[in-house]
Amino acid sequence: MVNLIRGLYSAVREGLYQDIALAIPAVLKEGRVLDIGAGKGRLPIRIAQENPNLDVYGVDISSKSIEEAEISSRQARFPGKRPRFSVGDVSSLAFEDGYFDLVVSTYSLHHWPDGVTGLNEVYRVLKPGGEAWIYDHWADPTPKAVSGIRRRYGNLNYIFARLHMHFIRHGITSKQASDILNDPALLFKGGTAKENGLALLLRLKKGSLNRR
């Protein structure tokens, strides 16, 4: 039963990945993109397929997931460069300061040992003016978000998406997102929390002047 729920939830998850890949050209035509918590590589692969002028990287703390991502990448076709995958931890990323133009993460934030510490490391590896799009399971979606996901994916996929979130027992509440964004230790300033279907999106931008 759990596998069936996860399978039906994949329509919602893959829809988010496609949305992200298609949204990137509005803010970035060329440059480097990093996916933190890349898992089996679905999002980096999708981004690279839709954006041939980007250099796409994916990191995950699980070496097994990275191995599977490499296999999937070799089996896929790309109009440009293949994504690059490596084992990595958000609290200590193996990239130089200001290396990326955009950092994304999906359904990973709740696994981070400390949200502010992880986001400050994201800040470090971003170029001045670069953005971070951090999506996570939304533990308390608004009625508006619920209505939107029902319209897009239908009642059945919505029901199974919510059941999936119940089984994994992880997510982020609106208050937790607000606490992270307003933490005085956070290097990002002026970030926002926005609904994105059943995901909550923290959208942050690094100022033109490095605060460090």
C-alpha cells in the first residue's frame, strides 16, 4: 500500500520538478545550478534537459543515491552537458565561494541538521545576486494551496499526496519557515515563503555585496 501511495504521489513530485526546470530561464540563461539533496538525480536531469546552456550539479549525502543518479544520467539524453553528481553535505559543501548562480533543493530541508546553518552555506556558494529556491513538504497547507493541487492533479492524486506526507511524517510548517527567515543569524535578508502546491518554497537572494 505504501508503495502505491508513493507511486501516485510521483505525479505531484514530477510536476514540481518540471515547473522548476521551466522556471529557471526567467532568472538564468547561462551559468551554474546546484541541487542539494539530489537523491537519484531526477531534478538535475530535468533541469539539464530543459536548459542546455546551464552547468548543472547535484549533491546528496547518500553515496548510493549518487550512484543511481549517475546511472540515470548516463541513460538519459541531453541537448547540452550532462549533470555532475557528487556526495556532499549541505553543512559543508565542497565548492568555492560564489560558485553558483542558482541553488535549488526539494524535500530536503527537513533532513538538514540545522536549517539556518545549511542556508548560510548555500549563501556562501552563491554568487552575489544569486538565488536559492528551497522547497519542502508543507505540513500545514492553506485551503488555497489544497484547492490548487486538486485542480491540477485531481482529487485522487491529491489524496495520495497527503497520505504520502502522513507516512513520511516530515515537513515544514508555515511558522517554522517564518522562524528560519527571521532568524538573526541567517545571512540571507528579505527572503519569502510562498505556497507551491503541496510544497512550501523559501525563495532567497544573495545581496550584491557579500555580507561576510
